[in-house]
Amino acid sequence: MFFLKLNPALGSLISILLSIAFTCAIFIASHILLGGRRHSETKVFAQQMALRIGTLHALIIAFVFGALSSDYIDLEKTLDNEAAAIGSVYVAMRNIQSGEAEKIRDQVVLYLEGVINKEWEITSDSPLSTSTGQILFAIIKNLENWQTSLPFEEKIKNYSIDTMLKVNQMRIRRLYGWYRKDVPTIFWLIALIGFTLTLFPYLSVELTKFRLILVNCYSSMVGITFYGMILLNNPFTCGLVAPTPHKMIYEQIKSLSLSNEAHLPKLNSVLAKSIQSDEDPAEPIKIRHNTFKKK
């Protein structure tokens, strides 16, 4: 937890210094205890072992680091999709002038506020917010109970229900990502032992300042890689991911609520045209979403 609260630059520096200190302690102590000149056959055999152990160690680290990076990218995509889906539902419901639609729009805004304030920034130990989940379920329930009077409204209703169900799935995935620990403890044990074993073959050569510097360059790279893996394994706690997409959609909704209502008839005509041609109502919503970005 100490590394997770540090500034990334400071955390990287500390991880490098710790790795160098660990390497120097082992390297110097081993040369003192096992010092002396080695036979040429011993040096060749040590070089071969260093290559094999180092390759296996690097392969294990690269595999886990790649898996963590892939999970991080997927998590970022999930956050973007969740925020975009919520925004599209709000814009879709904005094109319907009724009490039910207005109530759902207000609940969408409350849901975004709950995600930003209750499931991210306020609660550090547990991101699970019962009230935010209840708001999401209330939105879905109100959509299901909404009695539409026009085919246009029915299509918007079905689209919004499907979208909010997907939002619920993405929310569960996001919450699961907070609790999940992708890297088991056994990996860190293997990684640390493997790093130590890669240093022993270099005991076959005499200790010099330049050789110690070269070994420390290698240990520095390993240390900063371990630090990066710790951050990727705890993206929420260290702040590697943030509710930036949700905040952006929230601000766009706020600015949209204050905008001139004269824009709505034009949007309604585009949306009605898509309904008549059996297009997905998300298409005009995307057009409107792009309009927000240009402002």
C-alpha cells in the first residue's frame, strides 16, 4: 500500500534504489564469502547459466506484465463504454417531453453523481455503493413500467432498457476489477527468487566498479518493472484509472440542460427520420454526442 500512494515518479525512484541496494548487498556479500579467481571453464558455464536463468525469468515477467497491461486497457474501454452508454440514454430521453422521461433523466444524473462521488472518490476501502445501485435499478424499472403512446417512444424505451442493462453489466465488471487481484503471491515469490538467481552466475568474474554498475543497471530495470506491475495490479487504489469519462458525460449533461431548447426540434426530426427507416436510435445520439465535443 505504501507504493500505491506515492507519486509515480517518486515510486519509480524508490523502487530503483531498493533494487540497487538489494543487488549490491547480495553481490558484494557473495564476492566476499565466495571470492577468488575462477577457472575459464567455470566462467563459460556461468555465462550459459546466466543466459538460461535470465531468459526464463524475463519470459515469466513479460507474460504477467502483458496480461496486466491487457486487463488495464480492457478496464479503460469498459469505463468509456459505460459513460458513453449513460450519456446516450440521457440524450435519447431528452427527446421525449413527458413526466416519465424527465424523471428518468434526473435519475441518470443522480447515477453519474453516485459513481463519481460514492463509488470512486469518497469510499477508498470499498467502492460498492448501495444507493448508486438502487438508482440504476430504479432507472431500469421505470423504463420497463413506462407506458408509451407512440412507436417512436416505444423504440426509444427498448433501446434505453437494453443500454441500461449493459451499463449494469459494465458496472459489475468495474466493481469486480476493484476487488480482484490478478497477480497471485506465488508469482512475486518466483519473480524475487528468479531475480536473485540471475545474480549468482556473475560471481564467476572478479568484482569491479564497472561490472557492479552494469549489474545495477539490470537490477534497476527489474525494479521499475516490478513497480509498474504493482500499479497495474491495483489500478483503482493507485489512481491509475479515474472516473474521467463519467465526469465528462456529467459536465456535458449539465451544459446540455442549460443550452437553448431551440436545438431540440432539429434533433427530433433527425431522430424521427431514423425511426421511420428502422435505424438504431443510437445513431442520432452519437451525432449529438459529437456535437458536444465540438463545443
